[in-house]
Amino acid sequence: MKEAQKIIDLNQADPQKFRSWNFLQDFCITCGLCASSCPASGIDGFDPRKVVRMVSLGLEQELVDSKFPWICTMCGKCEEVCPMQINIPDLVRSIRGLRDRDKVPGTLHKGLQAALKTGNNLGLPKDDFIFILEDVGEEIAEEPGFEGFKVPIDKKGANVLTTVHNKLVNTQNEDLKHWWKIFYAAGEDWTIPSDNWEGTNWGYFTGDDEAMKTMTGRILENMRRLEVKTLLWPE
Ligand code: SF4
Ligand code: SF4
């Protein structure tokens, strides 16, 4: 049975339910532009219009139990094209925030717990992180034109501090090289923190405001500690 057929029960509708939310769900004219632009439309019966209509009807439990908010990638294309300026990604994030934290889909929940505990979604120890960075740096230094390259870890007073997406230190080390080489060629004065370096904030994606603030606060603390004024947060 498709998701939509399974969850919608109009007897449970409570149109006053989400009136305190500052979204424009009642203005939807079902024009379908969001669905046409959405890369996730059709997956397990997902259609952004269904989410908007369910919020409008106040179908809270159905929304929280539904897969729909977790199918949406929060890419924002629908918001760009919506003639009624309905902010579907923010709507989706608010719905995600209503789910019990231990019922948040596994990877996101486990990754966020690891990040809160260790500073990164992988739970990668600091020594291993530094080893990976230095190893990639040594490979760059072997390439013509990059002799002497070193990764400026925890450099105080640098111009730019960068965060890192965890997959770049996990399975896609090669991708680190591209932007580090650009820094080198541009003569940029940059640094990368050895603690709390995670650039992927799953507090944001899972609708967990407290976790989002904690993760963001740690990045700001790195900037204060290292006296860096510019942040490059590539995520
Ligand atoms: S684009 Fe906006 S108005 Fe049109 S169906 Fe989607 S949410 Fe409704
Ligand atoms: S934000 Fe979600 S609903 Fe909107 S286009 Fe992206 S995936 Fe589709």
C-alpha cells in the first residue's frame, strides 16, 4: 500500500493544529509546480503538495509517522517555484522536529549522537583525523608545483577557517585535494580545526534545534579560539 493511502485519515483532521506555525500552507492552490520541480516526487508516493495539505488539515500524527518528511531532501527547489511562497523545506524540518529522537531514521540519529559526543558524525578520534589530513597533505606535496605543501591544522590568526564534510575524511579523501590545492595556488591563509571539524549539521536536518545550536556554537568557538574571522562552511 502506498504511503499516502496508508496514512491519510480525514477523521483525524484538526485544521487548527498548526495555526501557530508561521507558514502559508493554507494558501496552496495545488498548482503542482512544487511537485514538478521536486527531485523526490513519486518516491513511495511522495508529493510536496500532500505534505502541505496534511499540514493544512492538521494531520499531526499522520505526518510524524509518515516517511514523507524524510523522503524530502530539503533542497528548496519547490520553494523557489511556488507562486504562493510556501516554504516547504522549513515546513518539513518542523515536522521532523516533532518525531521522538530515537525514532529519527537510523543513520541521521546515530550520526548526530556521535557528533554531539565526539565532534563529528563518524566518531573519528582526533589522532586519526590528524593522521588522515597529514597523509593527504603529503600526497599533495609530492605533486609538481605543490612541493612544501602542509595542511595548516589549528593555525592561529589564519584568514579562513574551514569545516569538513565527514565523507571527505572517510571515503572521499581525494576531494579534499581539490580545494586545498586551490587555497595553495591562491596563496590563501587558511586553517582547519582538529576538534569539532564536522561541517554536516544533522541537528539542522533532523529538526533538532538544540543539537543544531550546539554544533554551530562549536564552530564559532573554533573561530574564537583560533582568532579567525572568516568561515568557509562547505555543506
Ligand atoms: S507550488 Fe506552492 S501553491 Fe503550487 S502546489 Fe506547490 S505548494 Fe501549492
Ligand atoms: S525541498 Fe523537498 S519537497 Fe521541495 S523540491 Fe526539494 S525534495 Fe522536493
